[in-house]
Amino acid sequence: MLMKLAYRGLTELSPRLAWKAAYLYAYKGARAIAAYKKRMKNGELFPPFMFVALTNTCNLRCQGCWVEKEGTAHYLPESDLDALITSGKKQKAHYYTLLGGEPFMYKGIWDIFRRHSDCYFQVITNGMLFTPENVKRLVEVGNVTPLISVDGMKDNNDMRRGKGVFEAADEGLKRLKAAKVLFGIATTATGKNMDEVMNDLYIEHFIERGAMYLWYYIFRPVGETPHPEYCMQKEQIVEMRRRLLDLRHRHPILLIDTYWTASGEAFCPAAMGLGFHVGPQGSIEPCPPLSFAREKLSDNAGDVFKTINDSAYLRGFQDFVKKRTKGCVILEHPQELVQYIKSHNATDYSGRGDALAEINAIIPRSSHHLPGEEIPEDMWLYRMMKNQVFFGMGALG
């Protein structure tokens, strides 16, 4: 299967774009992890990767989305983003995941890619804006891999994202494939779509469309309308893990999770200091669903390393999680999480009325922390990537 994946890479990707990904993405990513290890030994905190929400504006209204899109529109100042990337480069961090809202609605996004041509960007997008012109731009800059959010085939996807969204995104995928762009699919597994998205037909559809990787998430009931009916039961999460390993043996595509280590133990990137989230107002937050922060990118005259390294809130979050679970504290310990955020007097940057009350109302449930039911990786490639390169964050960070 790995030979078939390699063949796909050689025949379906532009050699120029594949080379840029290999150098900017894989080589510099490995170098970022090595620098992160060294910082950890020295007691320094700065992640090798960052998740950056460029804006809270979006052209869709997906069920269960935690981003507030109806109030004030926020756009991350380019000066803040430049400060983050400049500080990151000094720490050998050259990889950034951009999200929103819809990141391609951020007017300066193409300037960012050009200005930081020595960095690699993954853009999590709904796929509605892959016009011929934008696809041409992606080929020109060469340092971007789009990650298109699709949550099932037509009926399941459009139930969450809106009528006609699946077909529109599917057309965009065809354009990306024709241009030989490296791209992936982001799928949130829910209690409603798990059987559909964790099977052969689903994966085969996106291989045919040209996707080189498929990145799975687990639904979290966060936001003003959290839709708990989409939550997965413990048995479904165990089954998802089993199917993930099985499907990897049968399909020439990278199937990625950010939930389990090589030994099958649960994993939280924020609790390891591997990746934090920046909101569109410049707030530095533990992870994308937790829009609470004590610090901003503009603090300390834009010295983001100092701001993160000196943050008692971000450092304390790691200890808070590790004492309770290897999984997700949002799902398992929401009430204690609220008390932690309050104890640090963190500011709510969600734009909603009371995001703390929303978290406090969550009924505790199972996450991907499954003690006694761990299933280790059984393919050497994934064991190697998780043990040596990205510590269980998946092959792509």
C-alpha cells in the first residue's frame, strides 16, 4: 500500500510542489521538533506548530461550529501575524495551520504566503472558494496545502454544513487535482456519520478526487448551540480507532489522527506544548475550541517567544490536563476546566455572550482517552512518524 501511495505522489503531484512540501514541510518540521525537544530540556515553552485563526467571518453556518460569525467581524492584524512568524522562525518553527471562520476570506492571505515563502502553511477551509484564479495562486506560491473540511458524503455533510455544500466542495477538489496541488480532507467524526466516514467507499471517493491525506477529528460539543446529539459514544470511539488502523492497510492515502500515540495512548497537543491557538484578535489560547486567553501576540513588543514562555496560564494548562486525563478535558472535565480558566482570570475572546457558561453546561463524557483499551499502531510508517517526528500529532502536525 505504501508503494501505491508513493506512486500516487509521483504521478499526481506537481514535482515542484512536492519538493516544496518535502523541504518546507517535512524537513523543517523535523527540525522544528528537534528544537522543541531542546527547549523542553531547558524548561522553555514555545510550540513547533501554531494554529492561527485569521478571521471569524465565514460564508457558511455549520451546525456545532464554535466560531461566532454573527457579531463583530475580526481580522488578525498582519503585523501580529508577522510578529508570530518572525518569532517562530527564530525558534526554527516554519509551519502554521491557518483557520477561521473561512481563512480564504482574509484579504491579506496571499501576501502572507508570498512574504513568508520560507514557511509552509496548511489552510483549513470549507472548499467553497477554490475558483480557477485561486487554484492558480496556490500553484504559484507553492507553500500551501489546503485541508478541506467534509463531514461525510452529501447527505451527512450537508446536514451540518448546508444544502449544496458537498457538491460545491467536490468541484473545487477536481480543480485542485487537475492542478496537481497537494491537499487533504478534514473530517469530523460524529455519532451520526462515523459508520460512513470510516469506511472504504468514503476514502476511495477522496482518493479519486486527488486527496493525498485524510485527517480525522472527533466532534466536541462547544459553542452557543453545541449540538450534543453529534457526540460519539465511547464504543464508537474505540471502533473508530480499530477502523483507522485497518483502513490504513488498504488505501494509498495517509490517514491521520491527532489523538493517539504510537502505543495507542491518548494525546493532547496543547498539554504537551506542541501547538497553541491564536484567535483573530491576537489572543493566544490553549486550543481552537477554548477561546480564553491571558496574553496576546502584541504583548512584549511582539516578542511572542517571551510572551508564551512567561505565560503562567499556558504552562499551568499543561499541568491541569496531565493531572486529569491524557485525552480531552473539554469532554471529560468541563466544570473543572471552567474553574481553571476563572482562576487565571482569562479573557473570553469568543464573541459570544458567555462561553464559560457554555462549557460549564457540558455533560462530562468519554473522549479518546481509553485506558485498558489502547490499540497500538501496527504499521512501521505511522509508528516512526509518531515516535520520532511528530509525537502522535499525526504525520502532518
